[in-house]
Amino acid sequence: MTDAIEATALTKRFGTTQALAGVDLAVREGTVLGVLGPNGAGKTTAVRILATLLKADSGTARIGGFDVAHDAEKVRQMIGLTGQYASVDEDLTGTQNLVLIGQLLDLRTSAAKRRAAELLEWFDLSAAADRRAKTYSGGMRRRLDLAASLVGRPAVIFLDEPTTGLDPAKREDMWDVVRSLVADGSTVLLTTQYLDEADALADEITVIDHGRVIAHDTPEGLKRVVGGQTLTVRPSDIARLDEVTAIVAQVAGSVPEATARGVVSAAVKGDAAMTETVVRLAAAGIAVTELSLHLPSLDEVFFSLTGTRTAETEEVA
Amino acid sequence: MTNAVALDASPRGALPSSPRSTDAVPLSARWRTLRHALALAKRSLIKTARTPEALIDVTLQPVIFLLLFTYVFGGAISGGSQHSYLQYLLPGMLGQTIALAGVALGQNLNADIEKGVFDRFRSLPIARSAPLVGAVLADFMRYLIVCVMTLGFGYLIGFRIQTNVIAMLAAIALSIAFALCFCWISVFVGMIARTSGSVQGIMFLLVLPLSFGSSAFVKASTLPGWLQAFVKVNPLTHLVGAVRGLLVGGPVTDHLLWTFAWMAGLLVVFVPLALRAYRKRA
């Protein structure tokens, strides 16, 4: 398979800030690359360069074989871009927003209207089609923005933090959309601050920080490096904490951390850990108020990869 | 959860798959750009229609200024006859208002870029100039409103055209054409200014000396010599002079030629500058 997106040694400086310090990216056709990193890591800068909005200081990037600097026009015919801040026109209705994009993509007005209607329908926006985008909720605005980037059926789609600021239900919904894009044959480059999002959607993950790639792997490979999932159990009766600790220790095969607040958590490997814990807790007759299995946070990923916390955490701390 | 399972579980079904190749409009590159610009102009007009308060500078402002100048300064300037001053003032007021009417264009473009709306346009396979040209074309409507309001309200308070309807239409056409060229300064400032508020500040600093340092409000012969030298080359002097000739009689040709020269000059200088600034602006 060929690479739909390939970038080599991209650099970009804004004044005294080195936003990109030599970034390589490669996305095979028909796959999803998750670009994972904290705020200010250079994710958006990389996307803007790949989407021809910004010129790199050095390095090369190709989309579908076309150079973003020299064949920008060809590149623009292939791409769809959904920015971090939904760039829909608030004074226009949903339909007007999409018809405008269709006309700019040289569709006949009738075809542009048809395309707008079917995309609005697909994104559950038909009822709001004739309302101004100003009246849309955050989730609706994101969907409209994404619909706008799909009017021309782009082969390569850039999603810059598509779920930042969305509530969990809307987030799942956006994930479904991304999966549909891939099922439709598109190549997707997705930036995110969440490992679980990259894990759920991406075929490969590139982790960047301070404008550099610090890891590139499959989700499985990355999880192996950063320690897989964490199991957390909180018994209803704090007196049974020791029993819970013993059970979690057996399942995880490691010594759990018992925190002062009556919670036990341990790194576990394999998806069966949760089920096994439930079975054992039930057998012992222990009720729990919290039982969860989650991936390490971005902060924990960075700690594992670099031995330092992300810049944001440092600032907070 | 694995990707494969989730794919099948998507509740939305497959993405809709039109358009087809037959849906495309077969146009040459030049006509494509014009169609894009017109589509974007329509966008600007929709926005204007949604926010009528954005039209105050082309509706209420000419009315207020006409009243103020006619009844506050008119008597003093023309020795007691406000009516005869109105005959002199109106073409000048039309020139100032139509030059100021372009300020909002630069402000709006600046705000659009800040909001990221233009990122979408920049990622599309359209000419770089299309969003700017579209915005300028839509401004045509505002300039037409300026002309209608100024002449209409002027008529109500006593202004009378001394020529004929054709000359009046020519005056309107000339004013709008000039404004469409002059507004590229505002577009350029809109591209380089950091905030839309500063666009207004910069443009007022530019337009007010031009309109007051011209023959718009007083006869150039009353001004000191050094200022007269400026008045003679000032584009608003010539626009106002030509419009004055077309509306109330007097020499037109010289002013007209100067105005055309200025229009061409403005386009040659500020269109490329604006486009270059737009391309550079990330």
C-alpha cells in the first residue's frame, strides 16, 4: 500500500518558538493515523502545513503524491479539513454553509443542494438545516463543520482535535463518524490529546511533543510501552479494602496501590482482567461503588515515554 | 473494543456518496473564479441581511452628516444660505461617505480570518483571490445604498439636481466604481492589521484627511497654498469634482480623467498588496 500522507523533516518556527523541529509522518492509504500530543506540541501546525494553509520552513510533505508546497492546488482537490475551532459561518444556515462549499467545489447549484441535504441528513442536522449555525450547539457545529469538509468527498481528511470540548456521548458519536469515513475508503489524520481516542480509532499512533516525534507505533505497541490499562476498584465497605487488594493483586499479578481514599488500582494486561475481577468479587460477596478499566492518561503516556510530565502539568504543578 | 467490531456497529450506515462527475459545472478557469467570487459575495450579502445594524454607516450616517454640515456649518460657510451650501455640500458628502463605507469591509475580512472561516476557503481548490474579490463585489450593494440615501435624503431637505437623470446615473456609477477601487486599501489594511478595531482606526486616519483636505466641503481657493497643492492631487477632490459637475453642472472632463487614473492606480497597487498579505497571513 502507498502512503496517502507523507511528511519528512518538517520544521516551522514562529518568532522564537520552534513549533516543529523535524517531524516525519506517514499514513498509509485507507488508514487512520492518530497524532497524539499535549497543547502546543505542534499538532495543529503540522496539520496546517499538510492542508496547505501554512508553508513549512524546511522539509517536504506530499498528499497523494503531490507536494503541498508546489502542487497546492492538486492537494486542495484531495483534502478535507476540520479545524480545532469549527470554522462554519455562524450567520449562514446549515444548508447555506454546505451549498456554498459545494459551489466553491464547482458543483452545479442543484447538485450542491442535493449534497448539502444528504450530508445534513446523515449528520442528523436535517431539522436544523434552515437555522443559522449561530443557534447550533457545540456538537452540532462540529458535525456541520465536518460535513462541510466532506462535501467534495475528499480522499484525505484532516481532523484537528475533533472531540475536544465535546461531552462523552457526542464524542462516541464523532468516533462513529470517523469510522464511517474509513469504511468509505478515506485516509484520516486525526490529532488528539487522548490516548483512548487514538486507541479507539487509529491504526497507528505518532506521539509528538515540543515539535518532535517521540514515538510511533501501533496502539497495541504503544500500550505495551506505556503499561497497558489500569484497573480501579472502590469497595462499598472500606473495611473490605484488604480483601479487594488481594483479589486485584491476584488478577493483575502485581502489587496494587491502595490509596488513602479507599481505592485500589493496578496496571493490568489483557482484556480479561476486568471480567475476572468481577467474578472473584462476586464470589467473595464484595459490593463495589466503582470498578473501571482505563488507558493511561496523556500525562502518564508522556511520563512513560520521556520520564517527564507534559508541559501543561508542569505549569499547573 | 476493536476497530473492526465498531465499524459494523456504526449506527449511521455508509456515507452518502453523491456527487458524481456529471454534477460539476464545466467552466474555464477564469469563469470558475468569477463563479466562486459570486458565491462568496452572496455569502457576504446574506450576512449583511442578517445584521441590518451593520448598515448604519451607509444609511443613518449620511443622513446625520448631511444635517450637521448643512445646518451647523452651512450658514457660516456660505454666508447665511444653508440651501446654497447644501447644493455644494452634497457631492462632497457622497464622496466622503462612500470612501468611509469601505472601512467595514476590511474589518469584516479581518474578523473572518481571526475566526478561522477563511481557513476553510484556503483549503479549497479555489483561486486565492476569490474570497477577497467576492467580499468586494458584495460591497457594491452598500455603495449603492450610500448613493440612494444621500441623494434621497438630500432631495428631502432641498437638494436639487441641476442636470438630468442620465448625468445623475453617471454620477452614481462613477461613485460606486471609485468606491470599489478605493476599498482595496481597506482590504489590504484588513489583511495586515492585528484586530478589526485597528482596521477602523487606521482607515479613519487615512480617509478623514483625504475628505477634509479636498474640495468636498469648502472651495479649495479658501485654503492656504500648501494645502491647495495637496487638494489638487487628492483623489477625493477629483471624484467629488466630477460628481459635482454631473449633479449640479460645471467642468467634468478633467476631474473624470483624474478619477479614472486614481482608480487604476489604486487597483494596480492595492490589489496585489492585499492578495500578497492574504497569502502570507497564516
